[in-house]
Amino acid sequence: MKILILKKEKTLFDIEGDAVFLPSEKGQFEILNNHCSIISMISSGIIKIYSSFFIKNKIYHNNDINISYNDNTTIIKLKINYGFLNFKKNILTIII
């Protein structure tokens, strides 16, 4: 699936991903490829994106974003305060 993460009219990520874990008021939920269409609020917490794109020997970390590579999977963790998501036709758009 295509994953777009937008913040203040700026694109933070535009990548292909396999799974996304998102925080909500009732707990964490997951979106996989070919998930049914959904529009939802996102609560404060960590968005975790699992992708097969490769960042060779690169680990990135700051206060809000952590990118690591493990077992042929790139893991992106993004700390957010709140946001909204729209998933339709295998495109996940997250506005934070």
C-alpha cells in the first residue's frame, strides 16, 4: 500500500508499506494491504510503519522519528499528538 504522512502542508513520508499500527482512543489498530476503506481519528501515541524498502546500514533517530532496519524490514516509528487518517484503494493518507 502507498503511505502518505502529511504535516502542516508538508509531506513527511511518501512510501510503500506492508503494515501500519496506529493509536486510537480505544487502543491500537492495524491497517494492512487491501484493508476496507476507513476514515478515523488518531490519538496521541506512536505510529509504526513496517515496509520492505531498504535503508542499508542506516538508523535514524530524533525526538519524534525513529527509523531502523531488522530482518529485511524497515521499521518507522513516528510520535504524534493527534491526527486523522483516510484509507481508500490501498492508499493510506495520515494528517498529523
